[in-house]
Amino acid sequence: MCGIVGFTGRQQAAPILLEGLSKLEYRGYDSAGVVVRDGDASAEIVKAKGRLKVLSEKTNGGEAVPGTCGIGHTRWATHGEPSENNAHPHSSDDMNVVAVHNGIIENYQEIKDKLLKKGYTFYSQTDTEALVKLVDYYYKKYQVGPIDALAKTMVRVRGSYALAVMFKDYPGEIYVARKDSPMILGIADGESYIASDVPAILKYTRNVYYIGNLEMARLTKGEIEFYNIDGEIIEKELTEIKWDAESAEKGGYEYFMMKEIHEQPKAIRDTINAVVSDGKIDLSSVGITEEQIRDVNQIHIVACGSAYHVGVVAQYVIEDLVRIPVRVELASEFRYRNPLLQDNDMVLIISQSGETADSLAAMREAKNRGIRTLAIVNVVGSSIAREADNVFYTLAGPEIAVATTKAYSCQLVACYLLALEFARVRGTLKDNDYQEMLRELDTLPAKIEKIIEDKERIQWFASKYVNAKDVFFLGRGIDYAICLEGSLKMKEISYVHSEAYAAGELKHGTISLIEDGTLVISVLTQQELYEKMVSNMVEVKSRGACLMGLTTYGHYNIEDTVDFATYIPKTDRHFSASLAVVPLQLMGYYLSLAKGLDVDKPRNLAKSVTVE
């Protein structure tokens, strides 16, 4: 989940490394560091605990560190507390090998014990230090080149890694290796770049290579060679990134999260337009045929975090429209319970980054069993996108804030589109209903814009609860799935303990936690469940709760029950999550803002969870 960058070229490296790390700080911000080599001179390592600005101040924006070849790292701590000592880069005892690493080495203690017997010493608590010194050990023991030393290391270690290494004997060169952690390599005008994610190098180049699993590369000024684990040279295709570099900037907003909330209408519109034309859904770009759709017996939706919440909504929608069973699985549990998968099942993987470790592992498990996999991802060329049988790309563009908003909304829309097309092909949805729902889907962006226009009311209400300790979200059906996401948004960026409950479960223990002043947020968008939800709300209000009600225009009598009401435009009940989630995103945002927290970089979290 850490961020890595690298550069070799004609320019001074350190400022470019710091610029790249600033675009990756969403991946980790416990500490940061760079190492730069100035020609044949010894490498200079500079580290700092805390946010990247501390490292920038320490190096005068990188200007104080000379040299044209270097690597950098921003850390999300796994092994060892956040500290300057545990910060990357890490080096061998004699500075022969210096490296940065994203991932987890599972057998690092075993490696460390071996190297201690060989005379190596250790200064940090990290798994990365053991990895770096193992590279050094093989390099010296077998007197081989960097590629062979890396290959021997890759065979020895267990875990995940995106590894960038500099060798004393090879100034001006960077060597990389990858397994299960994201890495891209860029090239432009006699210079070469490394990054964990596109935004880090988009300012400098749009031409990138995607390095595969268990592959290595050698970077020199403007040239990149790729190798398989046997050390054989392999060919790679250059890809042009279509993103606009400005789309990864804040554009006048205080935080990326608010910018991305405002970008949801466009992102949803782009995602719809990518597969809808002339009043019909065309999944040819996804690569799935009508025959394959008819053959599906059951869908297993596998995801983590907010993507899992998308899956919960999709389960309601797909089962209702398509009339086939759907299971929603936490990717972190999927492999370990020996799931029952049958021929003609489909596994649907949802991941913004396309690099989520648990989701990637779950997909590979399904593929190993011969099950068709369909991925909904936002990043072209990501690991999940490359390995899935079929891919539905969402067009959210770069999402920088750790708390997802527009990617979540695009994933929802992708699931709606799949549900509608599956229902049409399988004959469970009449053509006039299909057309009407497609027309309604097209109205969602404008309706979200209307909700965002009313954001000041949400800000006012959030400011009243800046000292809230516990918040409960209640809903039924799709509204319960919306509550899951609303609760996550609140806890992850405002650090308020919040829980989402299916409202019918309230009396089975949870109601004992309600006391005077407890904030309860109720979502009521499903007409057939409206009266039952009001009954649940009256129950908590009678026990002293303060009630916020989120419902659709027209249910004005809700104000007789709640202390604060917010409304969304009417839409088809299957699509209500796309509208109802927006006030909850705003609620979490404004609560965090009122508490003076860093909205984009919540503590202990990273954007892409690339380790288990």
C-alpha cells in the first residue's frame, strides 16, 4: 500500500521523486524517503518521519540532493512503527544495494535469521530490510549481475512486492521486480520513470509499460528492458495513458474528496455512454456474449470495502431483475472457506485500482477452478483487468482521496447496466421496462448535481455533531446497503464510531446502545418499506435518539418524525443507492472538515490495499 517512484535521466532526480511522491501520498503517509546517486559517487539517502512535506523541507524540495538517478518511497506502516529508521529506502550494510518496496514479505523473519548467521546486521523492524540484504547476499555470493540476483531473490521470498533497486556497481541504472503489487514504468525523451500509480508520472510522460507478475526490468536513461524470472529478455507493448494530467489536481477544491464528489455526475455519464448507444446496452467492449450471459447459473460478487457495498446493492438489483441467485463475498474470506463454485457460475470482481490483493487472489482462485471471471475496474492495465476473462472499465478517471466516491458511484452504474442487459438477454425484463429504466439511468447525473447543490444544509447539520461519539445508520433492503457505505465514509474520514444495521435487527440487541443524543441516520428510499422504517425510527426516538432522515421528495411527513430531513429526487427504486449515497458522502466529509482532520488522508488507511 506504500507508494514508490523512480527516475533516471538528465534532470536532477530528487525534485522529480518528491513531485511523484506527492501524487502517491494517498497510498501512505507515515514516513518518506529518497536515495539519489550522483554519477559514480556514493548514494545519498534522506528519510523523514511524517508527511511528505517534512522530507521536502529537509531536502529543500529536493534541490539539496544532487544526482540524476534515484528512487523514492512514501510509507504505510506494516512491519515496524512509523519512524525514520523504518522509513524506506533501505540498504545493505555497505550500501552496495539500496531499495524501496511496496508489499509484504511473509517469510522475512526466516530470511533475516539466515542473514544474521551470514554476518549481516539489521537496523530496522521492517521486512524490506531483509529483502534488500537478501538481494545483496545473492549478488555477492554467486557474483552475478543485478537481474540474476533479483531472480534468485524472487524464488526465495514469499509474499508480494513492487521492488525498485539501485546497485553501487551500476550507477545510472534502476532494477525492478514485481509480484502482486502494482507498478508501472514510463519512458520519454531519454528519461525513464517508475511509479506505483499513473498520477505520479503523468506530468512527465503518457507512455507507460505494465510489468507483469514475476517479471523484472532494467531502466537506463530512456530505455527499459524486461525479463522473465528465468532472466530471459521479453517484449512489452507501450501503452498511452489517456487521462488528463489536470484531472489529478484539486482544481480549486480544498480537498480531492470534494472535487471527486462533484465529478460524480460526469464520471457516471461517461461510464454509461461507454456502453449505451441508440437506446441499447452494448457489452462488446466488455467481451461477454449473449450466449455466455444465458449460460450463467449463479453470480458470486467478490470485493472489499466500498466495492463490497456496491456488491450488496447489486445483489438486490440483479436478483430482482435477472432472477438468478447472487452471493456477495468479502474477498478476504472467499479463498479460505473453500467456496462452492459450479460450472456456469460467474465470479464478478469489483475493484477501483484493479490491484486489491484479496480481490486479485479471489479471482485467481476462481480462474484456477475454471470459473468465468468478470471484473469491474477503473484502472486500465491493472492486474485484475489483465487477468480477468472479461473487463467492464468504469470511467471515473484518477481518484486520489482515500475515501472513494466517484469510483463507487461508477461501480454501481456498471452493475445496473450489467443487470439490465442480463435481464434483457434472459427475458426477465420486458422491452418497455428495459427502455424506461435505461432512460431513468440517464437522468442520474443531473439528479446528483441537484443533490450536491444543497450541500450547505448537510454542512450545517454535520457541524452540530462534531463531538458525536457513536452514530447508527438504519435501513432496509437496498437502503441497508446504502447505510453500509454511509457508515464507512463516516468512520474512515471523521474517526467517529458508526455502525450500519438492517433496521429489522434493531430490536435484537442494538437498541440497547441508544441513549439521549445518539445520532441515528435513517435511509428511506424504498416505498414498500417506508412505513416499517418509520416504525423503527419512532422506536429509537422514544429512547432519546436524534434522528436524521434521508428520503425521496414527496415524503414530507417524515419531518414529523425526524429532527433533520434531507431529500433526494425520485428515481427507479433499483437506482436509489446512486442518489442516496451522495448526502452520506457529504455528511462524512463535512464532519471530518469540522473536526479539522485531513479529509483526503485519514490515519492508518491507504487508497489501494495491495497487501493481505
